[in-house]
Amino acid sequence: MKACILDEDVNEWGTKDARTELIHKLHRLEEEQYILREEESFQDFTDLMLRHIGDPEPELREHIYSTFYIWLKRDNKFTDEEMRHLLTILMDDRHLFYQIGSDGDHSVLTRAFAVLPIALIMQRNRIQPFLTPKDFQHLKRSLLRYHQEEKDLRGYLPAEGWAHAAAHGADALEELIRCTESDIAVQHEVLEAVTGMLHNGVRIFDEEEDERMASVVDTMISETLLPQQEIADWIHSLAQCTEWHDTRAQRVARVNGKNIVRSLYFRTIARNDGDNLILTSAMLTAEAKLNSFNEANPTYGGNEA
């Protein structure tokens, strides 16, 4: 049976009990290996999953993502046209850009969990291309805009579980740079987006978002998507924040930059790749500048309470 994406019209589950019905259906679907029963259709599930993709209940969000993962990646249930249509919905103002710019409310859950299936769709496109050049440009612009405009960078919420917008967005950027359509210009745009997230002015990442962002750059290194010197130049640029005035924004940029450089360094060392001398030198130099506890740093001990 082929998948079919419904539009935003109310279907047979479109009642006040639709959410409860979806929870029961997804639980049962998992137990039955994500195989639909004879009387069921993909369109019923897909429409409701899109409506509740940012539900405050963490278990429901995880079940929705798991179902998309199985149907998009493992079972290949969607046609090319259906994936293009799904991508269009995921990137609209009711999903990826739902109340974009808001901070501290539940809207981040919709945005952060809309970007995850977008990454899955890009994986499918990499294996079996179906996006047109126009589709890809719209996708690229949307992801870069999302990274620029997302302001709610909370990681794990006490009641609602993972928001993790920066980490989920980084996963999508990693898929973006691996697309065959991504040229050197796109690689540089993505590096700028990573810098913007590290230099967010407010949050020092404490839920390993920096590791997910490091994966983006590490993929550029391991798959030779950019010349080493250009990546080294970007690494050096992270240390420029040490010349800023001593403000909260400067500290955020410095600590986030230091953490991602360290992550990249240890990943490079772990590969034991002797051809990365340019990069390892850049990482060591940048880390020394970003680390205010390095005795060789002129600011050593000067900015810490």
C-alpha cells in the first residue's frame, strides 16, 4: 500500500478525541511492527501525526517521529511526490516556522520536531534523488532561515521532555551538506549558520548540542566537502570573539566555540588521520585563545568570578 498525505481538512479522526485515538493507534502500530490493518490507510495516520507533531506529551512526539522514521527510512512507504508534499507541509508556518521567534513556550516543540522528518526526507533524497533544483533551493533557504530565526534553545524540559531545537536543526544541516546539490557555497552558508547558533548571545549549550553541531563540521572534514584550509579558517574565526567586550554574549560565544573545537579535535585525533595537520593546528590555536584558563592566554583568570 502506498502512502498518501492528506491536506489540512478534518478526517474521520478530526474530533476532540483525535489525540487520544492517535496515541492508542501509534502504540498498537508499534506492537504490530508498523504494519497497517486492512481497514486502515496511511493518510489517516500521517494527517494526525502532522497535527500533533509538537504535542507537549513527550511520548507522543517520540512515537510520531519513530513512525515517520520507519515509514520514510526503513520501509520506504512514500512516493517521491508524497515526500515532496510532506516536505512542503513540514516547512510551512504551521510546522517548522510555527510562531518562529517565540521563546519559553510550547511552540518550540512543533518547530523542533518538524525538522527531524525533514532530515529523514533528505536522507531518502541522497539515496534516491527526487528533489528538483527548485525544491532543493527552497529546502536550503528554509533550513538556514530556521537556524537564524529560532530563539528557543532550551534542551530538555522538566515536563515536556526534549525540545533540543539546536541539536535537531544540526542533524538537518548535516544531511543538507551531504546532498549532491550542495556546492561549496552551501557548505560555507552552513558554517555561517553553525557560527550563528554558537554565537546565540544567551545560551551555553549543556545538552550536547555542540556535539551535534560538531558532527556537521566533522562530516565536511571526513567526506572532504570543503578544502582543509577553508575549514581551518572557519575554526580560527571562532576565536575572534575573544576580542569582543567582556559581555554575556562574548562568554556564550567563547565557551560554545571552545567546546565545539575540542569535540572536533578529539574526533580528528581518534581517526588518526595524519593528513589533518592543518586542521589540528587550527584547533589547538583556537582552543588556546578561547580557553580563558589556559595560562598562555593573556586573559587567564581575568574574567572569572
